[in-house]
Amino acid sequence: VSTQSTGGILRPGQLVEIWGKAGAGKSQMALQICASVDSAYISTEGSVPTERLVEMSGGGSADNCLIQLCTSVELLVKCVMKELPLLLAQRGGVKVVALDS
């Protein structure tokens, strides 16, 4: 992700926390970023917004984004520590990992 395309918010190799009140658009921002680059989107919100991701990617598909739902802390830890590294190795890497909680 180029820093220009994200207004300087995202830089390679950095962890960025986006926070704010409910309904402020945090998830929308994460989805928009994931729709624009090779990415992984992990949701703990009880549903995966696949349809919204497809809409944001121009109506084509969400093939550039690996999507995972983790409904408990245990599943989240398993996903981040075991499954995500395997998926990233298979995929050849991604530019952004979004954890939406």
C-alpha cells in the first residue's frame, strides 16, 4: 500500500490502530483498504462483510482479500498465530492485514 494512496496513514511494516466511536466508519475504512490491495481481513464482529467488500472492489470479486471470521478469543489466537501465517505463505504475502473487532 503506498502511503500516498492512504494519505500517509499506512506505512509498510507498521502496526496502525484505527479507533473511534461506534458507527464512525472504522470497519468501512478497513474494508476500503482491503478492497484495493492484496490483503487479509479478520473479523470478530459475528459476520463477514463479503458482499460489502465486493461492492467496494468495484463489483467484481473479493479474490484479492483473504477473509476469516473469528468469534472467540481462542479462534482469533489460532487464526493469527497458526492459520494466517500458512495462508500468507500460500498466497505469497499480502500488503495489509486488517483485524476488525
